[in-house]
Amino acid sequence: MLQAFVGIVSRRGLEVFCPEHPDTVQFLWRRARRTPGRTACFWSVIPDDAAVCVQNAMRTVGPEVAFGFLQQSVREMGTLLPSDMETIAHSAGSQEH
């Protein structure tokens, strides 16, 4: 089964990789903004088993290898832009009403 994940990537590789959730996306975006030009937020769609392997690679072999594995396993991937964050924040706010 495919799952949506978000994260932060830097020159070192994969810094953060976690299941997509509106609150998580906003947290990651704020974190990435603190280091402009050095990191990027991304979204991805990846098979469950590959996601587990990416998470294990982050813990055991490091961010560069983990990002390489993600790139090999991902079905779809893209960058989260500021306009994406506004859309997510708006939809999360409208769900509360």
C-alpha cells in the first residue's frame, strides 16, 4: 500500500521523514524556514515497506544514504512551497468548524 510522507532534505541528505499530517507539514515548514537556502520541505508517495527502510536507513547509515533510498523507492515526490502551506493551513482551519 502507498502512503504519503513529508520531510526535510538538506545538502547532507534526508533530515526528517514522517507521515503526512497538516500539523506536521506546518511544523516542518517553520523548521525549514529557520535555515533558508539550506533545506527544503518535500512531499512523497512511497510504498509502506520502502518507507520503513528509509526510516531505518536514517537511523543506521545516515541522511545521504536514506535520501538516496527514498529517491529510488518513491512513486511521486515534490517540493512544498509557501502557497502549499497556506492551502494546508486554510483547509485545516475550515475542518475545525
